[in-house]
Amino acid sequence: MSDKIVSFARAFGVNDKGIDKIKLIIESGPVRRVRSSGRKSNKSVRFPSKKMGFVIQAESVTLEFASVLVKEFDEDVIGYWDQPPGMSLSYVSGTRTIRNKPTLDYFVVAKDFVGYEEWKPFSKFEEIAKVRPDHIAFDSKSDRFVSPAMERALKDTGLSYRLCTENDLNPIFVENLEFLNGYFATETTLSSESEIKKVRGLLKKAKAIRLDKLVNDVPCIDSLYYAIIKNQVVFPLQHMKLSDHANSWVFYDTDSWNAYKATRSKKIVSNNNDDHEAISSILERANSAAIDKAVVRLNLLDQIEAGEMSVAEVSTSLGVNPTTVRRWRVRAASAENRQQKLNMLLDKTSLRGNRTERLDDGVLKIIDQTIEEDYLSKKAMIPHQVYLRVANRCKAKLLESPTAVTIYRKLKKLSSEWVAYQQKGAKAAYQKTAYQFLNDGGVANFGATRYLQYCHIDHTQLDIRTVDEYGNPSEKPWLTLCVDEYSGKILAFYLSYRSPNYISLMMVMRRMVEEHGFRPECVVVDGGKEFQGRDFEVFCAQYRVAIKSREGQARSGGVVERMFGTTNTNLIHNLEGNTKLMKNVREIGKSHDPKFSATWTFSDLAGSLHSYFTVFNSASAKKGVMTPNGLAEYSQRAFGRRKFLDMDYDADFIFSSMPFIPRRTATVKRGKPIRVNNHEYWHYEFTKAEPQGEKHDVKWDPMDVYFVYVYFGSRWLKCRLSKKVNRSVDENRLAKSEDMQQEAKANNEARSSGYKVIAQVVEDEEALKNDRPLPNVEPQHDFDEIVNKCEDDGLEDDFDLWEEDVPTSTYK
């Protein structure tokens, strides 16, 4: 592909200097890893691109990821790369000259453009343009932002650049591209030609059918979506949403679509937001009581127009002068719609009064400076101390000090989010952020609109103590859940004693495929290190699963966080050995310590969780009376079965989900087993290994401790556990694997602890050796004294003292 890109760029007019930049971009890959930000409210995405053959990063969902979808399915785009090596810029900011090397979002090679792309909200470019016009400026002729600094940097390369905002995206078109993404990326059509012909047959008769009616008429809605991407039927992707069945139409051909547009009396609505732009600023400022009063007035005016009441009767009813009622009628008659009539009948008492500032400019300057230095800072002074400091500074400058109430009102007007950010940082500010609609600002709505679109994965440590098979207390297990955002269905869970890591992620994905036979379109994860691991990202890219990060944005994971709370409340806290009372540990005595009252084994707890989640999916209400299972079935019926998500739970998939051991390799010596996770494994091929040993890659199965896999002799060997373990065919291998791993861990810790104790004993003995008194030992005698002693004792001289077989009984 590199040669094709270079050849096209030369033909496009890029010179050698620009070609060198293109080669560097293609060969180097992304120069930085994008991250989400709770302060900026952006969620990063890692999108497995079929066009490019690798993962493309997007720093935000609503802008960068939306542009990625457009480039992915735009036939004019030949290639695009994220986070390319930056260019050196030099521009004037105030009185300074700034030189830096920013990393732009994308480098794009298209039929009509070769160069860099930078995406930011329109408001952000406006802020930069006000401060640094030599860097970013708005060109009124082209109605776009331009960069004089970038123009100078790219002058001799033949490359271009463009600064893009949300105005360059059609949110409806972007949402439809995301909806059809899986169908576009499928190698083969998973719908028969006969089904597509049936869809065309229905449309041929009616020319146009509303989407909700067509869903009920076709045998499989997937055939309709395949017909749309193959252009066998017409759907206005730029104007109607595929997810909005009640307001979207499918047409037989272009003529039908043009005829439909001609019959409409007004322009097709391009979005479906509820921002109520028709409401005037007066109506927005009115309270509910004022609005209710205006509604009563409007209803009475309607009765006057209908001849049911007179002006005098209305004035008496409302207690106002008849002239006032006539003035209301004149205002209402000039309004174009009922909304404007309400606006004109509102009381405007809130606009009365003199609101000009009474404080001296010098006092206002002192107030602003004090707030900036002492209140909006790490000092975080309390309001009263701010008032005292303002009073002292005003007194020093012979100015009249404002009252404390004035200071308090100014502080109260400050944004709570901004105050928290300045005083405590971004994490505290995130707790103060207001709720944001997903489609605010005219950007695409990337909330879940169908089953398996977004699946949230997260971990929590359960509030319960478990015991091993011998009844000894064990640790609190960790629960990993995968929850569908649209239906709230628990797709899979994984229970383990290990702290959360990428292994838990791969195992919960494996459990999902094992139980349901499909994968998600996108997984939503938080900012934990385990979610940023290479193995997990490679695993998701291999099976075309996008990753959306919600790092620093806890609210975005509410669907799975709520499930953790529900599970603890409804199940775990009702089991013996739960630790909910340990929040106040000083109040709990040893007799009530859950560590000693635990009775649940790992296997029993896993079985109980499985039963609970099964009942939850089939019985709990998610939306109205619909259960999670019911919502999932409805979504598949209305938005497609999406067979391209199906996966076989076969040996290849199981092997790809297995992690490498922590050190990745193990030493294989001739005739000796390898040691992995405190267990020994053997394969007869080890007899052919080198005597001195060599390192080989090793994978292990967290759900089956009886086998590991070693890459030896250019193939993967399945090595068996050397230890003899009595197990039945029907036993829970996951539970047994967890128990054996816990046992091996305990043995290893005990062995290590024992070695430390022995080493300490030896060290103590060495220290005391020289200070210990010698034992009582008889003095040594020479040989003659020993003989004389023997004669004096009357021993018979019937044996040689140096005989080898001297009876021990002859010794005295």
C-alpha cells in the first residue's frame, strides 16, 4: 500500500520533501497514545479499520471518531493515519514568538486532498483565534478556519492542511454510518439474494414504505440493510435515521425519493434534538407560576375570540383593567404561533429595576483580584475570609468597602465546576459537571440504540468471604461483569481471586462467546491499566471489536456500576460471611468477624451468581415492562440479527483468548518439566530440549489449570500438569483452577516464610556461637593410661583392643 500512496501523492503534485514526510508517517505509526479526559468530557476510541488494516485512534467520539467513520466508508479516501509525526510551527502570540511541534489528528490521502487534518469544536478554534491569530484565524470568504503558521510550514512540500469542526459533519449521516458499520465491513453478504429480492418486491408495489411497517413485513431485517449498502433500495442516509423507525422511509428508487421530497410542504428535518430554539429568552427566564398565568390568559383570550366570553367578563375574572385585556388581544393577534402568544402574555416584572453596577471600578478590581488569588486557588479561602481581605485592601487604598453580602453574591454566581477545578482539581470538578445530552451542539448521538452496540466491562471486589475445600478462610473474590448498555442484560461474568487485570477482560469475553456465541461491536472500559494492555487490544483488534475509553468519567459507566450495587444489595449482602458490616470495623468483635463465619466456597458462589444473573435477565424490568432478554430480542428483530457478530467457540478462539504467563517465557531443559504459576507441567518433547535449557513462550488457561501451552519446535505443545489430581469429568474446572492456584500461592508463601524463619535461626545461632560456654568434656589421656586403667578394672585380656568387631558391651 505504501508504494500506491507514494505514487498517487507524486501524481497529485507532492514534491520530494513532502514524499519524505509521507513515508515517515506510514512507517512510524502513531507518535502518541490518545486518552480520555474527564475534564474535557471526551471519550477516546480505538477503531479496528478494515480499510487500513490496523487500529485507528480517535481522541473524542463526537468529532474525531465521527470523522473516522466518514473516511472509512468514503471511496474517495485512499488512506488515513492517526497521530502522525508533527510539523515544526512558528507563530507570533502577543509580543512573543512561539515555536512548537504539535501532533495533528490525522494525515489523509484522498482523491482531492493530501495533507493534515486537525479536529476541534468551533468554539475552541474561536478561543485560539482571539489569542493567537497568527496560529489560527477565521477566513470569512471560505467560512472556515485557517492557519497561517501551517501554511508557512507546508509551503515547500506540496502538502495541504484543513481545520475541521462539527460543522463539517452531518450528525445523521454519521449515526447511519455507525449503524451500518458491521454490514460494510462484512466480507460476504450474510443474507440470501431471495430475501433481498423480497424487500425490493415489497417496495416496487408501494414505492415507499415507512421503516417500522417494513420491519414487520420482511422475514429478516438484515436483508434490508444489506440492500441499502448495495444500493438496491434507496434510503436517504443524509436526512433520516435508520434507528428512528417511526420517522424514516425506505424508497424503491431515486425517483420515488424525489417524488417524496416534492410532496413535503417543508424541509426535511435533519435532526431530532429538543433544544427548543423557538422559545424566546423571556420564556426561558420565566418560572412555572408566570407560565401558568400566561396560559390562563391565553385560554381566556381564546374564549373571547370564540364568543364565549366578553372583554369585561375576562377583566373581572382576572382582576385587571379592560384596557389591559384589549392590549393582550392586540399582542396575541400579531403572534405567528401559540408559542409566541405565550411569550407576549408573560409578566415582565423581572425586567424592572436598575441593575447598573454601583461599586467603584477600583473596588471591583480589588474584588476580582482577591477572588482570583485567594478563592479560586489552592488556598480555597472561605467566603468570610475573602470579604475580610477585600475590606482590608479597600481600607488601605481609602476606598469604600463593599458589604459581606455583596461578596457572597459574587462568589455564589461563580460556576461550581470552575470553583472546584481551581480549588481541588479536575477530579473534583467532574463531580460538579452538569448532565450533558449526547447530541448537544449538533454532533452525532453515540448513545446505545441497539443490542450489543456498547458493552460495558468493569470489576469490583465482592463483599463476601469465601472458604476453600477444607473450610479455611480465603480471600474476597473479584467479579468482572460485561453488561449491554441498551438492554441492561448481563452478557457474561468472571469470578476470580486475582486482582483485576487484562486476564479478567479476556476471560469475560471468552465466557460471552461460550454462552451466547457472539461478540460485541464495541466494549466500553474505564481508565484502569488493565484496559490499556497490549494483549487485550490485540485480542479486540483481531476480532474487530472497537474499544471506547471512559477514563476519568465514572458516570459514563453507570450501567455496570449500578449492576454491581444491585448484585451486592440483592444477593451478596444476604449471604453468610458477607462483609457489609466491616465498613465500621471497630464495632465488630471477633465473634462476628465474617472471616470466621464464612461458609461459601468459590464454586458455590459462582453457581449462585450464575443463577441470580439468569433470573435477572429474564425477570427484572429494564424499560417499562420489558426485561433485558425481551429488549435484546426486540432489538434483534427491529435492528437486525447482525450475524457478522457470531463467533464459534472453538479451539482457535480459546487459544487466542489465553494470556501469556507474567514473564512471557519459561526455561525448557532436557528431561525436566517446566514450572508455571507454582505448578509443574510436562510434555514428552522436552526430552529433545537443550541440556542447558532455552527460553520459550508460554500461554496458560486461567479457566483450566491442568494444561499450559509452550511454543517449542516451531509449534505449540499442550503440556499436562505433572501433579496427580483426583478430578471428575463433570467438575467445575474454573472453580478447581482457582482453588489450586490459591493453594499453590499459599504453599509458596508458606515455603518462603519457612525459609525466612530458618535463615533467622541460623543467623541467631551464628551470633551466639562464640558466646556459648563449652560443654563438660573429660580430659584426654594417653594410651598407657588407658591400658593401665583397663588392667586396674580387672578386664580379661582375651581380645585385642584394635579388633574391628569389638562388642560395644565391653566398653565401660
